[in-house]
Amino acid sequence: MKQKMHVSNIFKQLSHRAQSAVVSSSSSRMAEFIPSRSSWEWKTQLYMEQEGKEWPSEGRHVLAQYDDQGVVVYQAYCPEIAKYATDNQRFGGSKFSFTRMSWIKTNFLWMMYRCGWATKPNQERILAIRITHEGFNTILSQALTGHDEKERGMKDKSDVRLQWDPDHLPNGESHKRRAIQLGMRNKMLERYSNEWILDVKDITSFVTEQHKIVQSGNLDNLLVASERPYPVKDINIAKQLGLGTAETIT
């Protein structure tokens, strides 16, 4: 009897070890698919290689840098908010508000126009933030213009505000092409920060160096983010956004 119990215990131990090995192996395989913040490379390209060649010359387009894992958006903040975001890879801290509208831009040059190449007050630090495709498309699906909000009886109530503005040249002059910006607040802003962010990278030093090139007027050497039109595959979302058309909406 004792021998049988001993053999039974051995089989139980072996079974438990085998199950633990399977779980450990499975966890290792899952970890391989988790994007690594440290290995993410934000890509740049010469401005003159893209403007007038790879970028549309007019109309509304979601120009963005993206890969299989996510989409890059840009935000400019004061040093305190930016430091919290890079340290924690999400937003928060005493100076950040989830109830106030927070705007993201997919277009690097539109961000540079808005922040004055990191020279405007409270916009001295520029962040490149990579978020999941699921998150980005969720934001797009909920985006409404001010006009749409009024028509739906939701004035100042939606959690995502859509705005199309003139894109800009490196020197600040307006472009015929329209650039998208998306304002988020409340639950949508919380989900953006806590669920969808893959990486937060401070690119301020790069922005400062490229601003010097812009000031010199030598645009042949200017590097900007490598971008291309983002494919919005859902026809209803594309229609809601008004993609491809040339007129301005606010």
C-alpha cells in the first residue's frame, strides 16, 4: 500500500511539474508578442523626399507614422507632464487633467506649427506616443465635429472632438492639405492613457535640432517624421470623418 501511495505521489508531482512547464512556456511565448518600449524606433525621413512625392497635395488625410502594432500621435506639454508620461509610459500626475480636452495630432509638421517647434509656453516638451490600432480606430469612430455635436444634440458633450485644419509647411505657411487633430476627455482620455499607449518617447532634442535647420532655410537637410496616409478601412468611419474632401470643417 505504501509503495502504491509513493508511486501515486510521484505521478502527481510529475504532472504538476509538467503543467507548470506548459504555463511557463505559454507565458514566454505570450511575452514575445508584447511590444518592447525600449526597442521601438521612431522613424524619420528627409522632408523633401515626402512633400509633393509621397504625401497628398490637398484634401483631408490622416497622415501618420504607423506599423503593424500601432500608430504614432504627437502631444506637446510642460516639462512636468512630459516627465511623468515618459517615466510611467502613461499620463497622470498632479498637473494632468482627465476632464480637460487633450488634443493629439498624427501629423508631425502640424504639431510643430502648433507648438512653435517646442518654443511656446507649456509646450516645451514634445512627445511621440505610439498607441494600438484598436485604440486609434476607437477614437476615430467616436470623433465628432462641433457641427455634428450640435446636430445630434450633444454640444460640448462628446468625449472626442474632430477638427480639420490647414496643414503647414516647415516655416509655418499654410498648406492646401488638411491635417486632423482629435481632442479627448473623460473616459476616452482615460482609456487612451491607461489602455492603448504602447510607448511614450520624448523627441524634444530632435525637434530643437531640426528647428535650427528650418531657421537656416536649408530644407534639403530637414528631417521630419516618416509618414504616409493612414488607411481608415471602415467606410462609415471614413464618411463620418469626411476623408479625402478638400473643404474645411470645424
